[in-house]
Amino acid sequence: MDREIMNKLEKINYRFITDDDFVYSASEVLKNNSGNCWEQVELERKLFADYGIDTQTYFVSMSDETGKYQTHTFLVYIKNEKYCWFEHAWEEYVGIHEYLSLEDLLKDVKRKLLKSFSGVGEVYCFVYLYPQCNKRMNAIAFLEYAQSGTLIKLNEPLYFYHLVDKSANLDIGILSLKYFYDNEMYKEFDEYAEKYKRRIVNDWGIEKFKDTPEELLSREDILDALKIFRGDNGASYIYFFRFPPYSELGQNMKEILKNKDIYCINLNDEELQLQIKDIFYGYENIHSDNKKLDKSYYENVTKEEYFSSYEDNVSMNYAKLNHISIAFKYDYCPANLIKKC
């Protein structure tokens, strides 16, 4: 049966479409003997349905930090208690591929797609289960439709940690300085920003604020200084440690933790990744003259290595730990994506 369907697709050629082109229906693919992967999947869906066989269809989107974007769709069904990936549009893997579990199948397809994607820097890959669409739409509308399906989580977890005042309201989530300002939460803004004033005037080498008394820095000055020193997302960044600080590090840390709770995020959680606007992995020992870090550093560093350069008897002691900076799309890390440790 599935081999018969593959044979029926022999004359179907791959076609490239633009954003404004309308996506072919199954009948249009047959009529024109062409279709991209999205369109061929719709024909495959129909042919399997004609045999009374249930199928699932998946959409994959990949993008890198430059904005380069690539997608693929494919069809899955069960045969003889095995999960089968049916592929015709992707020339390198044309055929029927069998797996013992759906997770194995999806992870393998994702791995192959990532290998084929020549992305730059951080690459995000999202897999969605989507149902048949029963209306005519162009390519842009189809992209939106497919990505409104069910997000499938396949990544191995990678946890990072954040210290939060025990009195903080986390109904929304972990809020950034920019969120405080934009939502006129000035009390919270002032408390959060106090730690930056000395550094803005004395440590960051910002000519504009070199002779400004700390007490005269306005909220707008602080936002401006963060933008100058840390880039456009400076005031939006929320900072996370690779491992949770603990009281045995020293008396100062012990005192800090009396008033703080520790929350964690899973950086590899696909739902969280969809909320990220920008991420910076920092410099070794938080010094811009040192080695620039990347994700692989945090994936491989041990707890002992991570805390080896920690100094308890300095001001802002925990700030010297290597940490990442994340700017989220809405300037806060959503409550459903954080967990108290």
C-alpha cells in the first residue's frame, strides 16, 4: 500500500514558491505534477486516506541569528507496530523510514534537517503537529497556520537559574527593567536600577555620564546608559546562572540567599525559545577583554569549574559568575516557563 502510494508520486516534481503564491491542493499537485513539500504532504494525506489509513503531518521551521529561515513538512503513519516517516519531496531521503517510537522518528528527522541547514550561530528548530487545512491560502498564511499547531518538545533540557526576592510578585513572571519602566512600575524600577548607578558613572567608561552625580541620574539616563554599554536590549536583559548559587560559597552569599528564592528555566524548552528576542552568553569572568562564551561552554562546564573563580568577599560577588543575558519578546520571562527550585 505505502509502496503503491510512493509509486504514484514518481511523476511529481518539486516546485519552489514565493510568499504570495497560493499553496496547491492535493488535486492541483496531481494536475500540475509538481508541488513543494507542504503541497506534496497534502497529496500524500489524501492518498493514505483513500486507503483508510490514519496519518499525522508535521511542520518543521528552522532559523538562525541572521534571520535565515527554512521549513519542511512530512507525513507519519503506523505500520506493523512501527512508526513510518514517508518522504518524497526531500530528495536525499526519498523513501519510507521505520522507527520503534514516534519520538525516535521525530528526533531523527529533526537531526537530519539541522544537519542540512547551514545556519549561523544559534539555530532554533521547532516541530509542529498540524491538521489538514480546508481553505485556500498563500504561503505566508500557510506558515502561520502550520505554526498554530501543537508544538512538539524534543530537546534535552539545559537549566539556568535566577535569584528573585522572596517578596517579589511573579504572577506575570520574571520582569526586566524595561518592563518596569514601560508599565510605570517606578518603585520596582528604582530598586532594581540602584545597583547600576555607580557603574554607570565610574566603571563603564560612558563619556556622557562621566561627571554626573549618581543621585542625579534619571530613569531615562539609566536606560540610555544600559543601551550604550550593553546594546539595544540592555534594559530588557534578564540574567541567569548556569548553576544555582549556594550558601556554602561564603558568608556574603549565605546572607544574600536568606532573602532570595531560586528559580530555573530550561533554555532548551522549545516554548521558551519561542519567547526569546535576543540572547548573549557573556565573556569569561564577565570581562569583555576575555574569551567570548557560547552555549557549548555552559553545556560542558562542571559545577566545580563554574564556581572556581567565585570570590565571596567582593561587592556584587555573584555578578562575577559567568552568566547569560536573555531579552524576551515581551520584556519578561513568562511565569509558566519558570520553576522554583
